[in-house]
Amino acid sequence: MKHLKTLSGASVSLLFAVLLCVSCCWVGFGTAQPVDMFMVTYDANGGVEGGVPVDVFSPYEAGSVVSVVGNPGDLAREGYVFLGWAFSSSASLPNFAVSESSVYPVSFVIGSSGDVTLFAVWGADPSSDSFVGDVSSIGVSSVSEVAIFLVFACLVILVWFLALSRGTMGMCLLSAVCWFGFAAVLFIVGDVSSGFVQGFSWLSTLLGVIMVVLTFYHGFGLYTAAAKNREENVL
């Protein structure tokens, strides 16, 4: 009987220990919080050639360090050069600049606000005719038209300075014609919805009007001088 009592006590103690362990494990599993995981993806943002990088380590736990890749898929866009990656699709400058051999900064710490998308940032390629399309303020379609536009603008300004320095009627009239022509070119070649084009067109028109007034002023001066000479000759 004494042996059975000792055995029963040992069994009860063992059973109690097992129940205690199970209870602790149950409480531990029941109070454990799920770990938030966040995806990191790349967006071409207008790029149509090449491939968009895929982060093979995504998703990440909040607080993890994410290494930013460069451009392994040779992502490209006609008329543009690839600058890097940014957190905003409308960014003009990248958060992570990408050169041929490196990325700077190389990584970032992912937060707990949600999934992260990195957008490609594109800059205009000066060697491409498509770059001229970005100069919509003067509205041209080729590099040659840009050159012609700038040369014409320089000639107009040169004639204007000559007219102001010499003050002759003919130069003032020529300058007025040039300014009116410059305004017409802006309206014809430029984008009329652009504030830049509208502002310079009205400025050119105003300067043309001023030169017309100076033309009449010099003409009136010549007329009065001629009339005075005639009167002196008669006397």
C-alpha cells in the first residue's frame, strides 16, 4: 500500500508538471504577435525597354535593411537616361542615384507603414531629338530649330541695341519689325498655352511698339529739322 501511495504521488507530480508546461506553451503561443512583412517592388515608371528588377529577398520584416539594386535589366526609355530610383513616381531627382558601377545610397531601412515601391527616375537625354520636346516652353521639334530660334533671338537683340545706340529712324523701324517678327515666331513655333511663350510674346510686342514710337519720334525730328531748314533757306 505504501508503494502504491508513493507511485500515485509521483504520477500526480509528473502530471502536474506536464500540465504546467503545456499551459506555459499555450499562453506563450496565444500572446505572440504576428510579424508584419512588407514587399519591396520596382516600377519602370515609363520605361519600355529592358527588364524591371525583382527583389528576391522580398518581403521584409519592419526594421530590415533593404539593399537597392542598380539597373541589371538595362531598363531604358527612348529620349531619356536612367538616373536611379525614387520613392515617388513624380520625382525629378532619385533617392538612390545609379551610375554604371554603383548605387548611392546603397540601402534603406524599411519601416512599418506598408509596402514600398521604388520608381525609375528619368532625365532628358541631350543627345536625342526627344530632348527638345522637353523644352516645350519654346515649342520646337528638332535641335536645328532650337539653333535657328536662338540665332534669330540674338539678331533681334543686336538690332535693338544698335537702334538704341545710334537712334536713327531706319534702325528703330528695323528693330520694331524684328520684335514683331520675334513675337510672331513665338506664337507660331511655341506652345501658346505656355506662360513662358505668352510672356515673351507680349514682351516682344511691347518692345516692338516702343520702337515704333521711337521711329515716329525720330521721323518727327527729321521733319521738323527739314521744315526749319526750308524756313531758313526762304529767309
